[in-house]
Amino acid sequence: MALGYTSSRSGQLTDNTLHQNILQPMANPPDRAKDDSTVGSKNGQLSRAGSLTVLRRTSSKTKVGSTSSSRTSISTENDSYASVDLGVDKLPPTDTPDASHVCSIRLRNLIRRLQKEDISKEDLQRNLEYAASVLETVYIDETRRLCDEDDELSEVEPDAVPSEVRDWLALTFTRSMSNIKRRGEEKPKFKSVAHAIRAGIMVDRIYRRLSSSTGLHVPPHVLLLLKHLDEWGFDVFAVNDAADNHSLKFVGYELLQKYDIIAKYKINSTVLDTFLLNLEIGYSKYKNPYHNLLHGADVAQSVHVILNQSKLVHWLTDIEIFATIIAALIHDYEHTGTTNNFHIMTGSEVALLYNDRAVLENYHISASFRMMKNDDSNILSNLSREEFKEFRNLVIDMVLATDMSFHFQQIKNLKGLLSMPESIDKAKALSMVLHCADIGHPAKEWNLHYKWTNQLLEEFFRQGDREKELGLPFSPLCDRSGVLVAESQIGFIDFIVDPSFQVMSDMLEKIVSNLLKEQRSGSATSINEDPAYDVKKDKSTSTTSLHSSSGSSRSSTPKLLGSDGKFEFLKPWLDHLVKNKQIWKERAAKDAEERKKKEAKGENTNNNNSDTSSKTSDVKTNDSQANSPIPLNPSGK
Ligand SMILES: [Zn+2]
């Protein structure tokens, strides 16, 4: 049967339509499926419906009569469930597609009967046992499939699957926040009946996705790259190339989708699309080499990886996750490509408006919320008053904390907090994560870090060009005629990035350790035994304490302990920092050698515009500037 999808072109399925489509027996010949799945595949939504068509076709091979309960009885939600025979003699085997179907009908029937108190204990027990077996089978099969699939997917040639098939598979069968990697690809073959079973258990997820109108179409070749969204080595440059300069839109969308935020806060797809496009337009306003939409996308993705790797995400409420993703996405919205200091020195409008305090950061927040006030890009329209307030407070806290001038104070404060027994304020913790992601390119793979470095320097030089025009002194690193790139990066890593990531890692470990202790003890008892891990237990004090959040946590009893009783917390950033610093050191030595040679030849290195002197970048040497120990302000602020 085809999944029909006759109800709406906008991608909305009504409840009844869905039930009918999912539960009706295979009435139509399989060939219909192809036809239907190609009808008006606007926004990729109808093609998603096609996925179910394929799955159902597979299931038709093993259809048994016992499941042909009428679609109308189910879709109309009336008491005809009650007429189901609860006998267990003719039940389909638990590993067949029909088992899950029968199972769901019986569970509904049990509920009806329980409501009427019209069921024997024996019937109840036997049917629940059957249902449990079916779910276990599905679970085991699903887990095995996901493990297998990663390997399978890596073998798939990009052209091996028709793009439309690839598109709907990826969009439909990807998971919300979980420990399973997102899959952008899947083979078109469905080898076993297990796939058909999955159609059943995916129904709810698919329905939620369809009903929330998350219709943003992600091109298959972009999805292929977004598969790596959970990885520290994610290449936002590659995504941006593939996405025709729309990396922020797709990364933003995928992150919100991953955490189920779109459905949870009922964000309209058109509004979300407009919001993300507006963000991209804002980031592109000044054509900055560094503070552009790639940086916004990169920082949001990095925040996601940190939260995910450290498992901190398990203790965040939905609204906190929503705020964190949006804070990262907007944190440099409409950045002017110049530093706060430049604004202050030139007495710009924004400097006047914000009285020289966190000038750009205040502006990014204000302009973003102003943009979101427009109906066409108001992704917050369905938040309650309380949710909006919490969201706004968190976003403001987090983005203001990206002001680099706050850096040392922030590090000092956090170090102080880490030495105290109290838990760490949630807003502070999330601000630190955003700050680290913001300055984190030296903690990424060399090729990524190197690109970011050159682009940031180019942005600095453009500011330097303007400073020259205005007769202002050059800001540090802004004079194109000579900058010691390698040295500046070594200083940046040593003084800023490395300490930040160390403190952040300690902070994450402390937070998670505290929570693990609580989990292990099942109460506060064992925590009290060890004052070092004491936490505030007063639930009335704050919604910002990780341990006393008033919101609903994503998981109240997360299983983070391995069999050895330890929590494994990966920190891929630390290795990269060491490696990148080593490369810069080698380059610095080489540069110094070349400078010496030139000096020996009597050349003037300070004003040499030849671009062959250094492999490090397109910039030259200038000892007076480069010797500054903390020369780089990576946020350009
Ligand atoms: Zn930034």
C-alpha cells in the first residue's frame, strides 16, 4: 500500500489520516507506492512519506490474517478496540512485522478493558508478556541494526542511492538527541522484516516530525556531511561549500531537530526557515572573513559536541538546550568585522548606545531579539511566559559572556567556584562552554585551525586598513605589513585557549561527577559523606543550579558509569591544542631562521612585502607587535 498522503500538500497529517495510513492492511498494489511517493515532493516531505511505503511493502510478505482489524475501528478511536480477542493461541511470532501491529492493538484493547474493569488477570498477564517480548525483539534488532548500519553506511558510494530515497531516509529515520550517530545515508535495500517492524515504532517519531511541519529540505549531499555533526572534527567549511553558503541554516536546523526542539516548542517550519535565513543575512552584512555565518554555525556545532561528549546535556532542560543552541547561533549576529575597541575608539553608534560596555555583544543580542519579534521569524511564539523569560535570560547571560574582555574574570570566577563544594551555576557553566567554543579553533584539527587563523587575521588587517585611513594607531595584529603569526598563535594557545579548555574540562567533570555520585547513592547520603562533592539540595533556591533545576531534566537517572565504575569523558580538544602548538612552534623556528638569513643578507624584514618568507600565512614579521604575550583577541572584540 502506499502511504496515501492525500490529506495535505503542506505536509501536515491529521491524526486520523496517520492512523489509517499506518494501520491499514496492504490494500493497494506495491507499484502505487512509487507513484505516490513522487507526487509533489515539495520540501522533501512527501518523499518522507514514501519511506513508509517501502517499509510497508516489505511487511506485506509476512502479513497474517489476524492483523486485519479494521482501520476504521482504530482511526475513529471508538470502543471497537474492546472487541479484540485476547486469546494468545494464534499470535504472530514476536520477530515478525505483524507482531508489533497486533501488540499495539492489544495494548489499546487492554487499556479499554482496564478502564471498564473488564479483564481477567490471566488475560492481562499473558498479553503483557507478549507485548514485552515483541518490544524486546524490536529493541534488540533495532540496536543491532544501528550498530551494523554505521559500517554499512561508510561503504555506500554517494551516488549509489537515488537522491530522493537518500533524502527521505535521512530525514525520516534520524534520531533525536541520543547516543547513536545521526545517519544521513541508508541503503535502499530492506533486507529483513525487521525493517517493517521499525516502521511501526518509528510512527510516533515520524508523526511528530510531520505534524510539527519541520519541512526544511536538506539536500542529500549536505546531509552526507552533516552525519559528522556530533564530531569535534566536523568540517563546517565543507558543509558550507556543499550547502551553497548556507551552513548556518542547515547546522542550526539539524541541531534543533536533534534535540527535538522544533516539535517541543512547536516552531513553524516557515518561521524557522525565515529566522535562520535572517541570521545568515545578518552574519553576511559586513562580508567579514571570520565573523560570518560559518563562525556562527561552527560555534553552535562545537557547543553541541562539548555538551554531548561531556554528557552535560542529560541534565539540561529542553528550554536550556534551546537557549544554548540559539545563543551560539546568534552570538555574533551582524558582527561588524571590527573589535569593540575599534567601536569605542571611533565613537561608533553602537559604542554610544551601549556606553562602551560589551558593545558588540549587547548589539548581537539586541538585534537578534529584535529580529525575532517579527512574526515571520519569531521562533519563540509558542513559549510560555516563563519559558520565554528563562530563555531570554540565559541567552543574554551566555552571549554577554563571549565578550573577551570578560575572559580572565570569567576564568578566575570559575576556578574559584571549582574549589568550592557548591554546585556550579548553570548559566555560568553554559556561558563557559559557549566561550570555549567561540575561541576554540586552535583546539580543532590543524587544517581547520589554520583556515580560521588566516581568516581572522585577514579580518584584523581590514580593520588595520581602516585604522590607517582614519589616522588611528594600529590595533594589535592589525597591521598587514607585518605580524608574527606563529608566535601570536602560540601565545593565544598558551594564555587563552589552553587554560580555558582546562578549566572548562574541570568544570564539566565536577558537574558530572557530582551527578554521578548522586546517582550512585540514590540520595544525598553519600554526597554528604564527602564534602568535596557536596551539592545544594534546596530545590527552591534556583532554577540555575544543575542539581536543583525546576524544569524537567532530560534524564533523571542517566547511566553514565561504565562497568569499571568510572565515567569516561573524552576531550579531543586537548590533543589538538598540543599538536597545533607544536606545529606553530616548528613554524616559528623556521620563520626565525629565515629572518636571520635575510638579516644576514642585509634585507629589511620589517617592511618586506614578499610573500615567500613564510609558509605560515600571508602575513609578515613585525617583532615589536608579535612579542606581545597575549596578542590575539580571537573574538575580535
Ligand atoms: Zn564569535
